[in-house]
Amino acid sequence: MLSHPENLRVSGDMETPGRTVTTQDALDFTVENVEKALHQLYYDPNIENKNLAQKWLMQAQVSPQAWQFCWVLLSPDKVPEIQYFGASALHTKISRYWSDIPTDQYESLKTQLFSQIACFSSGSKMVLTRLCVALASLALNTMPEAWPDAVAEMVRVFQEEGGGVDARARCLALLELLTVLPEEFQTSRLPQYRRTQVRGALGREWVVVYPLLQQLLQRTDTPGAVKARVHRCLSSWVLLDVSLSDSEGLVHDCFSALPDPELFDTAVEAIVNAISQPDSQRYVNTLLKLVPPVLALQEQLREAVQNGDMETCHGICRIAVTLGENHSRTLLEQVDHWQSFLALVNMIMFCTGIPGHYPVNETTSSLTLTFWYTLQDEIMSFESDKQAVYLQVYRPVFFQLVDVLLHKAQFPSDHEYASWSSDEKEQFRIYRVDISDTLMYVYEMLGAELLSNLYDKLGRLLTNPEEPTSWQHTEALLYGFQSIAETIDVNYSDVIPGLIGLIPRISINNVQLADTVMFTIGALAEWLADHPVMLSSVLPLVLQALGNPDLSVSSVSTLKKICRECKYDLPPYANNIVAVSQEVLIKQIHKTSQCMWLMQALGFLLSALPVEEILRNLHSLITPYIQQLEKLADETPNPSNKLAIIHILGLLSNLFTTLDISKQDNDSADGSAPPVKSSPPLPGPNPVVVVLQQVFALIQTVLSKWLTDSQVVEAVCAIFEKSVKTLLHNFAPMVSQLSEMLGQMYSTIPQASALDLTRQMVHIFASETDHFPPIKALFELVTSVTLSIFQQGVLSLKFPEAQTVKSTCLFFTELLSHCSDVPPLARVVQDDGKLLVQAVLEGIGGGASRSLMDQYAEVLFSLNKHCCSLLVIWLKESLQPQGFPSSRVTAAQKNHFSQQILRERVQKRRVKDLVKEFTLLCRGLHGTEYAADY
């Protein structure tokens, strides 16, 4: 596809307006028309004209006439925009339509391209690059048979004097050509067997490339721009799997270039690419020789840090980390060189602890975090005797790493943090999450001693009155605890009681610190369940934080974790928790999602109380919302009260999601031990059922006014669906009235949420004799309504959303499989099946994305399997009209497709292939490269 080239120079010659290119010009791909179309593409303000020109130019680029006009467009008197298109057209013809070029034309095409590259070596860089890519493509298509010494010839041609082109320009053109050659190979569309051949041929050409690059790097008179191009060329070739031993000398030359600011970036890229090649670990001696030059960069790194030169810090760190991360195991195994690898590890440690706050004052430290995981993973993967030796050396390093990471995780001063942009704050948050993950991995090596280490530091910080402490330091240590406790079982740790004891001593005068205190308590919820005596130390802090909107997420999520994990130990605190929660809900302190979490927390809490206490708390908790809902139900529907209704219904459904008193009868799923192993059946209905029965009439009133609104209906269904899932058979008293309500809802306006709830009800209660009549009536009603809208269901196949079409096809595939055993369904399919076939054919004919063809094929296969005799008639009648499903297919092609589909009733894969082939015919893509790429 043609795209606007970067740095496109606007030239006066292109600004002469011409007539708009139209479809009448479709076969008139002349130089004049191409130039008009390019003008239209770049300068016409009308987007439709631009799009028309774009499509026309794409056709021109692949047309046979392109061979004529592309050379003319490259004339020196044309502007770069036009020349660029000529070069692009050449590349397209060579790379995509190589088979169209006669073999006796290869040599003349090569000569012309060499000539054009020489002409443009002092001209437009973007045109030169495109011509080099075209010649590279020609080389790849002719290597190794027709052009066995391609690279050697390229070097010879451009080293020859003459043509009025100076040596520097020729050298740069050659380097550009050598750089794009491996890049073009990576993106080429060569068949696999050719790729293997060509890769081998290119690999053999490295012996020609290497001395050229080395000579240019080592000559003192080579200009900086040429050396930078050499680095890029090396980067390109090493990605072809040129081995590290074969590029070793050039890599060392790149290290020599690092002090030069003009060459720094390209040298770094070349070194990193060479070191990170997958098979580099085979060349142990070469890797060991690379460690000293990397270590020698430390002085340059320190100077860059002092001067605030972030780019240089970044580049040197990339080199050190690439060597360490890709080859840590290889270097660890060289026990005679352990000191040099330890020095490299310490260099990376320096990069991790680089001064400044990420991402505002530094951006380097984040590059190192994966290295630490890799190093830890490699050490822990050795057998135990070797592991013990490595741990002796590296455990102190990892303890130092923890200190460095927690220092880097510290927030800046309040004043500085306030000056950060929202994007910088978000990057810092993600950076801290990465640090948290790294600490978790480090714990695998350091174990319980790490927690003791953190606890000792926090204890000294909080109990030493003489030592002034910043909240940032305290917060970072707590963050370390939280990072580990969130994912590791710390129940056995002997420092957690001390930590819980320290938390109330923290002077919380900052939102970030308060957040971390909350999250730390939340991370210890499982531990608190095993040590309930400590709840009294932390629960007041959580309830106090609940009233602070700035701590909304942390306080509510922590309360929810405590209520879930410790519910059987919370009855003494239940009244207080409910009272505080009610207060913050009434004051509307929290956003919707946190209100829902809070209701889930209360559901967990109430689940552990006696039934009469549950009912009492439910009454006080829900009554204000029921009163509000009654008021809203009387109002005329509008967007404002709709949101309020959905909010209240959401609160109820989230409360009922977790309010499950059946867990009192057995070991709870969340791991906390109930007070008794079993209890007799409840004397009365479940508290949730009691509440639902009380509000049922009100919900029906709400539904009567909002039945056409899918969001309100969904919110109503969610209350019952979550209750059914939680209560299971205890929901029985509600089955009859809910079935009746669902039937009325679905009959009036069928909606997906009602269907989902019906499925849930059928799944649980269809096998129970007492509840079979209402469930049966509901199922028959829903089935009848669904079948009656079969015709409108076919419309879903024409929706633009792929997921909708996939779901619809799946629905019909399932539906058709029951034709034989459900007579009403068979009648509906018999009456309306032709509509389905027409909709499927319309999609195959070009009305739907090609990515959906497998789904359409599934429907045809199902039709053929279950309604074969009818499909014969429907296909014949549907395909009879001329131009349907596409004007591009003939009657013979349609008949052939129909016969093949009808013949195939066993192999679904074959039907999918037939549909894909037919859709290509319908779209005019059959046999094109575009079709093959899909």
C-alpha cells in the first residue's frame, strides 16, 4: 500500500492542479495520470478524492504498465514525491510479481537499478533507500542460482570510480544497500524452502561484508556519518544470525566508538543486537572477552550520571543488561571468572540505583528489573550443591538490591510530586508494580530472612525518637512487606505479629502512606484469620479510612478482604462495621464500583451472623434504598433517575452475591474454619429470600416502566441471577413468582439478560419435581418466543460487529442440530430456512469480513447435515438471480460451488475451504497475492 513517505519535500512542480483521477482512468496508467493522482493524494483537501487517488495508485503500482512509467518517474527533472512512487512501484513489481519477469530480463533490470542507485546516491535519501530495497529484493529472488555473488558484485560496482559520483556518496549508497538487504529478507514473502536457501547464501556473503565494514571503522579518515552507517549495517546483518564469534572484531570496534557522541546511539544498537543473538552463548570465550569492555564503560556511565545525560546512561545500561540478561547462566558457569561477572552484576546494580525519580529525573533503572529476575531464576535452577556456592556470593547482593529497590520506590517530596503530570504519576505507579514483582522473585531466594530484615528496619524507623523519619521511607518499607505478603504465604512468619503491632504507631499524615498501610493490612487478611486476636489492632484504622474519599479503593478493598477471610471472627465488630459502612454509603463518599465492593464486604460479614441478626441488619441497611427506589419508581423515566435505579439495584445484587449462610454448615470455600461442622436446616426461609419477597412487587413496578431499557432489565436480572447462584436450592420459594415474571418480561421484549437468568433457573431447578411445572412453562414460553423471532435473528448475520455474527452463527449451528427432535423448530426452519441461506450467501459474497468465513461455513455444514433436501432447493433458488451473491461469479461457478457443498456432509474442514475459495471468487481476489497472505 502506498503511504505518504516521511520527510516528504513539497515542491512547486507538484502544485499545478490537474483534473481529478476517476474510475474512467482505470486502465490508462500513464505517467501523466500517475502524476495527477499523486498531486490529488498529497494536496487535494477532499478526503474522498484522496481515497480515490490512493486506490487508483495501488492499482497502477501493480499494473503491467508500471514497468514503463516507473523509470520515467525516476527522471532527474521529477520531484522527490514522484520519484519515490516510481521507486516504490519498482519494488512492488519485483517483490510481489517476480514470476512475471522473464529470466532474460534479470541482467538488464539489475544494471538499470545499479545505474539509478548511482544517480540517486547524491540525491533524495528516501528515493535512494527505496531503490536499494528494490535491488535487494531482486538479489533475494536470484540468489544463489542466477546471482551467486550478489554482495561481492554490489561491493565491486560501488567501489569503482566514475559516473561523476564522489567516493563518499558511493560508499554511503553501498552501505545503504547492504543494510536493507537483510532487512528485506526478514520481511520478504519467499516460500519456506527458498528462505532456507537464501538465508544460507546471505550467511556465506558475510565474508565479503565483514572486511569492508572493518576497514571503514578502523580508518582514521572515515567520516562520522559513514561510521554510523556501518554500525547500522552491522545491526542489520547480525539479525540474520551472524554468529557473535564472526562479528567479534566489529563489536569491539563499536565499543571504541562509544565515546563519540555522534556515533554513540548507532554503536549501542549494534552491540546490543550482536550480544542478544540467540546462539551467542555457544561462544563462551567471545562472551568472556566482552565483559572487560563493558566494565570499562563505568567511568563514562558515572560521568553521564553527574552531567544528567540520560541518553548515555540509558545506552550503557542497555549494553550491560543485555550481556547479563541473555548470558547470565553461561557467565555464572565460568567459575574461574566469577569476579568479573560479579563486577558486571554490581555495574547493573549501579544502574538500578541510578539517582533521581523514575520517570522524571531518570528512565534507566527500569531496564534492569528483568535482569534481576533472570539472575535469581538461573541461580535457583542449579542443583543444590552448586546453588549453595552461588547463594554464598549472591545473597548479600540481593539484600543490597532490596535496599536499592525500596529506595527507588520512594515517593518524591509532596511539593515535587504535585508538580508531576498525570502521565508521569501513572508511569511511576507501574514502575512500583514492577519493583513489587521483583521483590516477590527476590523473596524466593532470600526467604523469611528478607521479612525479618524489613521488619528490623521498620522497627528502628518507628521506635527511634532521635532519628527523624520521612513518611516516604516508612511507606517504602511497608510497600516491600505488602509486595511479598500479597502473593506469598506469610502465615508461618514470626515477624508479622510485630508488624501488626507497629502499624498503629505509624503517624499517617499522607494519602500515599495511608493507602499503603491499608493495602498492607489487606495483604495480611489471611494471617489475621489465623490470628483473630490482632483484629482489634487494625480494624479501627480501616474503618477510620473508610470515611476518606482519597482512600476509597484501598480502604474498601481491605475491608472486603477482612470480611471475606475473617468473617467468623467479626461478629463482635459487626455492628460497628455495618454502622460505619451505612454512614459512608449514605454520604456517598465512594464511587459506584467501591460502593459495590462495600456491599460485597457486608454480604461476607452478615453471612456469619445468626439469622435474626442478619435480618435486622439487612432491614436497617436496605430500607433507605428501598424507600428511594419506591420514590424513583413513581417518577417519569429520565436519564438521571435511570442511573439512580441501576445503582440501587447494583447495591442489592452485590450484597446478595456474597451473603451465603449455607457456608456456616460446612468448611467454607475461602479457607476459614466455621464455628460448627454442621447445623440443622433453617427454620424459616433464607434471609435473602425474605428480602427479595418483600421487594418483589416494587421490582415489578420498576420493570413495568423500564422494560424497554436493556440496562435496567439487566440490573434487575442481576439481582436474581446472583442470588440464585449463591443460594442454589435455597432460592426455591422464589421459583414460581420469578418464573412468571421472567415469562412476562421475555414475551413483551426479549432481552439477553432474561435469557441468561432463565438458563440459570432451568439448570438448577428443572430436575426438582416440586418446581418442574413453573420451570417447564417458562422454558416453553422462552423457546416459543425465540423461535417466533427467527426471521429477525437472521438479520444478526448482517451486523458489522464480528462477535455478533460469530455468536449468531453458533446459535444457528446449535439450533439446526435439533431439527429432528423438536417439531416446532423443524417447522420454523422449513418456513424460514431460505432466509438463513440467503443471509449466509450474502456474507460469503462480500457482505462480511473474510475472517468470518469459517463461521458461515459451519452454518452451511449444519444445514447440509440436518436439512439436506431443503438445502438443495434453497441453494438453487438463492443462487439463481444474476449478480447474487456477487457480480464477479458466473452461473457455472455458482453451480459448481453449490454441488461441492451439497456433496460434503462429513468433512467440515473441506466445507470451510470451499467457502474460502468461493468468497475469493466473489471478491475478485482469487489467485492474488493479497488472498494468499490472508
